[in-house]
Amino acid sequence: MLKGHLDMIVLAALSAGPAHGYAVIEEIRRKSGQAFDLPEGTIYPALHRLEQAGLLSSRWVVAESGRQRRVYTLTRRGERALTERRAIWRQFCEAMGGVLTSAPRRRRPA
Amino acid sequence: MISEYLDTLEAALRFDRSLALRVRQEFEDHLREAVAADPSEDRGQAEQRAIANCGDPRAIATELAVISLARRTKRLAVVIVLVLVGMLLLMRGLMAWYAAIQWVICDDMKPLAATIGIVIRYTFWTATFIGAAAWAYGSLHRLPSDYAYAQYSRHLNRFRMLSSIATAVLLVCMLSGGALAMIRLTSTNPSIASLIPVLSVALELLAAGTLVILLRGLTRQAEFTAGLHKASRHQ
């Protein structure tokens, strides 16, 4: 279920600012209160796919450790997509909340 | 341990050298950072945990391969359209040039040239129709967010079928164009002007060759990805 929303989760994690894959995973864990503990490798196909779709851009930087690091940034298109997905998600939550919290009806006697 | 994991991942993506190198560097940075952040003092255990948290390298490679295939598909779809537009412009330009220099075909070859002309017209518009369908199908399809290979492979096979038919029909059109150019060349004495139809045929063949190479590359990568997908499922 979580995988179906991975794109939105990754976009939301990057809304705070540019980050590399490991930092994106840490951000997802932190924001979800450790509830979303994805297999870490799954984040990279999502990042590549979002970049291909033009929702993210990326560049190499040199980390403090001296290693090459790929840093991803949300593009304007990505920001718009995130705003749209947030609105859809809110509508969905409200609708689902309404369905789940509505009081059960009593059955009429036959 | 990390090197072995990275080697497996890189080898699984060897069909795309630049992607393989990029992914290797990204995962190396990721794994080294995960090891550094691990509270355990046993480095071996920390590496083992970091690798286990990353997941099966073949499964990751399959997902990345599907994304790479989608990119190639879109590129091929654009090339098909460009070749078709280029062919149309080339044919129109050539006809205008033949008319301008009043290059006529000798009488006994005229019926054959007329038949070839009909073949060219029909094969070109057939290729254009199928090529446009391939472009629409290849470029408008959205990659499933869960990178499901089984689902994507169906789309890919349909696209490959459409683009293969378009390329084959286009090849018939180009060969017919070459035959017509030969008829025109035999109708006159060799001159500098003869170079124009020869160059035109060469350009068409170059375009067809590019299409065939791209199509072959896509097919090979699709077969490789299918194998990768099978291997990751059997693990």
C-alpha cells in the first residue's frame, strides 16, 4: 500500500529542501514517526522515475566524506504536483474519515 | 561485502553503462553512510545490516531497468516521428528539384517508375500512420508507480510491435525510393546533379539504420530486463 504512495511521500520529503537518497529516507522515517520503514533501495527507483518525469532535478556534489553524492531537488513542476497530490489526499482522508466514523444504522425490523 | 553488493547491482545494469555507474556511486554513498550511522562497533555486522536494509540488488535493478526502458521507448518514439517528417521533407524537396531541373525518365521505364511511385506513396503513408500510433502509444503511456514489470512489458511489447512494423514498411518505402532514384540515374548521363538522388538515398538509409539500431537496442534491453525480473523473482 505504501509503495503506491511512494512518489507523493518522496516529493513531500524533498519539499524541505534538496537532499540525497539516504537523507530522503531519514526524513521519511522522521516525519512518519518511524512508521514508514521502507526497504532503503526502493527509494532510488522512485527518485530516478520522478527525475525522468521532470518533478525532480539532480546533481553531483562532493560530500564531507569526499564521496560523490547525488542530490535531488524539487522542480517547480514537482512543487505543483505535490500541491495537487496533497489536495487529493486531504479530500480522500476526509471522505474516508466520513465513511469510517459514521454511526452504524439500526436495521429496521422485518 | 559492500563491494560485492555494488558489483552485483552494477552487473545487473550493464546494458546501460552510465546508469550502472551512477547507481553504483549512489548506492556506495548510501551504504557507507548507513554503516557510519550504525551504532554497532562491529563493522561487518553494520555492513550486513546496511545491505539487508537496501534489499535485493536484482529487484532494485529490475525497477531501474524498467525506468531506463521507458526512457528508451520515448526516445525511439520521437526518432520515428523525426524520421517520418524528415522523409516527407526529403521526398518533397527531391520532387521539387527534379521538376526544377526537368529531369525526365526515359519512356520505356515510365510504367515501372509509376508503379514504384505508387508503392512509395502507399508505404510512406502506411508507415506514417503506424509510426504516429507508435509515437502516441510510446510517449503518452505513464510508467506505473510501482514499476510492475509484468504490466510494463505488455505495453513495451505492443510498442515494439508497432515500431517494428512502421520501420519495416518505411524500409520498403526507402528501398523503393532507391530503385526509383536508380531508374532516374539510368535515364541520364552521370553529372554532379546525379549526386543529389544518391545523397538522398544515403540519408534515407542512414535514418533507417538508426531506427533499426535503436529498435534492436530496445529489444535487447527488454530481453535483459525480462531475465533480470525472472532471476529476482526466483530468489
